[in-house]
Amino acid sequence: MEDMITVAVAEPVAAINFIAKSEASKRALKSANILKTLKIDILIEGEIGVGKLPLARVIAPSAPIIDLEKEKKFYEIFESLNEDVVIVKNFHKILDSNRFQTIKQQKNVRVIATSLKNIDKKITDKIFGIKIYLPPLSEREEDVRALSEIYLKEARENLFLNAGDDFFKDFTPDLSLNAKSLKKSVYKKLLIENMKEEDIVSILENYFEKNLSEDRSYRSFLNIFDLAIIRAGLKKYGSQLKLSKILGLNRNTLRKKINDIENLL
């Protein structure tokens, strides 16, 4: 029995709409709104987590989405669609651009595609009339703050936890994967700020259970404690002399501990 081809259906609109607080994202949003009604094929390029799909949704809110990274029978699905416009996700995974172009022309379908910025220009120029590039969040400071506040609200509601008014005062966002890592860093900070002593004990117990072995000495685990308390102490009090008095340690003893973990500070 032959495998059944499943026609792509529209995915739910992203929980977070396209955020446009920075100049770069405002320009991208303005372009997307202008292009809504024009029958032009569009390629939205950028790193993972920069907002490519939400921007595509601005242009085509109800279009079906086909993910090239997940669909093994992409071309069959693409050919079976009866839509005026389709969103193709992860276009950089395209294997046969000529076949894609042939089907697109036969179906007379408009394509809004998202992609990492590493496709052969000869291929993209042949298919797409317009290209929109979304820079990483590290270049969009205003968007980072707006997204952080959205993720914090979401995290508080999902985890039933509180956040102080100064939550973002010493917050260092992880932008290595743009919005994906930013969201994780907000959730992580909220969890850490709400931890009680028993939570910390449970985490350490779980860690030790996984990592205790004949190759790891008791002293190697003490370094975890030393690292945490010395980092916090230096951050809070600013000097080794003051920290040694607070901890009730001889200054030389503290200096030795710092030397032991200096590469981790």
C-alpha cells in the first residue's frame, strides 16, 4: 500500500507576533505590510530565532506552511496544494530548486519562504523577486527588551512564579540563538530567583546522583560550592578582603580557593 500524502495545513499563528521596536524590524514590518497584496515571491533570510516565520505570517496570515526540514515528501505535498500562497519554512534545505520552480509555475502559487542566509544567490534570484533580511537580536536592542518582557509575562503565567520590579536589572540575555535562547534565559532567571533552599538541595542531589563516580573526588564537588559562593561574594562585596571577613576565612585561604577555580570565575 502506497504511503498517503498529507496536504500541509496552516499552522497556528505564532504565540508572539512579529516584534518591531528596533529600526531594522520596523523597516522589515513596513516592507511586509506593503507586500501583503502584491503577488511577488519573497524570501525572508536571517539566523535561527530572529522572527522570520512571524514576519512571513504578517504577509500571509492564513497560508499553509510546509517545513522543508521535516517533510520528506515535500515536492509531492507542494504539488498537491490548491492554494494561492504558501509559506515554505527552512528553504535553505532545498535539494532540487529546478523542480521546485517548475511546480511553482505550474501551480501559479505565490511563495513566501524563510531561510538561513546561506543559499546560492543564483538560485534565490531566479525564484524570489524580493528578499528581506532580519539581523540578529544582538543588533536589535529594543526588540530584545520587548521580547524579554513578553517572555517574562509568559513564564510567570506558566510557572505561577513572581518576579520583582528589578528583574532585568542584572539580567544578561543569552542571544546565541536569538529569541530561542533569550526565552530560555528569561525562564531560567525566573526559576533561579524563586528557588528555595530545598529546591537547591534537590538540584544538587540530582546532579550528584548523575555524576558521582570513582573518578570524581569529594574535593572536586566542593569546587562547585566554592565557585558559587565566591562569585556571589565578589559580585556583592567587590573585594577579597571584605569577602574573607564575611565568610570568616583567612585571606590567604580565600586567595587559594580563588586560585583553584580562577579559570571558572
